[in-house]
Amino acid sequence: MSTNNNKPVAGWIGGFMQSNADFAYPNPNLSALPMLDNMANIDKLQRQQPVEWPEFSWESAPGEADPKRCYQMFAPYISRLGYTDKGRVFSIICPQQGMYSEHFGVLNVEVTVTGQRGWVDEPSKTMAADMSVIGKVWFSPSALQKQHVADLMAYFIANKLHFPFDKANAIRVNTSLPGNPQQPIFPLRSGESSDFPIPEFARHTAEAWDVSHLGVQIGAIEPTGNSVVDEFNQLVMDIFNLGSGNMLKQGNVLTWNVWFTPPTTVNQEEWRTHAQRWRDSIDADHGSPDGPSSPARYFDGTPFKPLENLLEQESQKIEDFLRKHVR
């Protein structure tokens, strides 16, 4: 990693990683720590490592002979790792992203952390954490101006059905440890992922303070108990996956290498409001408040392109649903 301009802010004490021998590498075991609510201990945060380069990767054609792996850097500072001056992790901010559909407008996507535990050791530039997350997908306010969305929302409201018009009513997508759908907890560990080749454009060794990685397997949509709503939620996810290259397709594994900038102090109030600021920015269709993400690319740098008949497939799926339930 670079040593230029990579000095952490003063105030580090350390010692938490050394408090339990099981925490150490090569195989950190964090089971002695409880999984904590991600927003319950913001008042304990003193230091953070911002993620300037959140590099995501997934297979756009999972199960095929050539799975067409994609690489995309999400917007800068979309994620952060928050901890005490002794190194105990108490909060992890995970990504939000917008995806545009010609028929549905902007869909908001958020990885919501439901639990976390872990440690940071600044002198050795190492960390280890465990996390559990759930994916949430909902329509942005601008999407509600789309005729298809307006018609569907009116139908759902008239029939007192649940509609994902905001985060509180979002479609919820379960996740798990890759290869183990019954285990919702998965590790965030130091270093880059070794599960697949990483192109140079997705590496930041010259600029970053450090890098860690995690992988999560996409699970099923949480059922709502209403067959019409469940069918609609699946329709939304199908359209999202058509446009994103199966990023959230059930069974696919979403991996990200998070490249950190040097440790700095935490503004606790700003941390509390960070997620809302991001969501407001996406809802206004401005994208990231800290800059845009990069386009998805294949290993050789060529851009990912959705299916040539994407619009036709979107339109057909929506028309089939409308014909079956609304018209």
C-alpha cells in the first residue's frame, strides 16, 4: 500500500484485538463477541476508515461456461468502518445504489447491515469483522411518475396491498454466507479476495491505506404472505437483474474489495445521518453525494451491456403482470 499522505489521525490507543487470542489471524474467530445492532452504539464511535474505492464484482451470467464476471466501483465513500480508539468495531456503513429502468424509473438499492462485530488494528493495517445484511429495493419518488408504476401503485393502494414506494416498505432480499444459505453471518477480512482474478483497474495499491474484502450470497425475497405482492416483488427484482447483469439474482455471490483511506475521527451526528443523506440524494435522482460510480466492466475493460432486447423483456414482464392482475 502507498505510504504517501497515508498518516492516520492522532489518538489511536489500540489493544482490543490483543484482548482475545482467538481474534488473531490467520483464522480470526469472533464468536466471543455478540452481534450488535449497527446503529445502537454510534455514541461509542471515535475513529473510522472511509472506503474511497468500493470495488464490487459479480457474475453476470452465473452458471454459464463463461460467467462474464463484472467489476464496478460504486460511488466513493459509500461505505465506512467505525470503531473505538482501542479498535472495537461498533458500526459499518454499507452501500446504496440507484439503478435505472426505462419502464420503472430509478430503483433504490441498499445493503442494510443488521448486525456486526469485529476489531481493527491500525499499526498492522489489519481488521476482522463479521456481518449480517439484508438487501432492500424500493421505487424512488421520480419512479412514481412513470405510468406503469403509477398504475400499479394505484391498484395496490385500492386493494390495500403492500407497495415498495419507500424504504420502510422495501422489498427485502435475504443474504447468507456463500455456500451456506442457512448462515446469515459472513466475514469481512483483510486483503483482497482471492476467489477470482482482479483487473488492475479495480486495484488501488498505490493510493489506498489498506484493503479488505467480503462476499455474500444472494438469497430469496422475503415472502409477504400475499401471492400478488410476492409476484410483483419478484417482477421488480427480475427487471432489476435484467438491467444490472444479475447482480441480485438468487444464488449469485456479490463480492467487494473495500479500499480504505487513512483512519480519521468520527463525527457521530454525521454518522447517524449519513444513510439518510445518501438516500435523499438517490431519491432526488442526483446519484451519489460524493461522486458517481464507475460503469460495470468485464476483466478486459470492455463495458457491460445489458441484453439487446432489454426493453422488450421489461415490457413483456410488466404487461403480463398487468394483464393478469390489473386489467
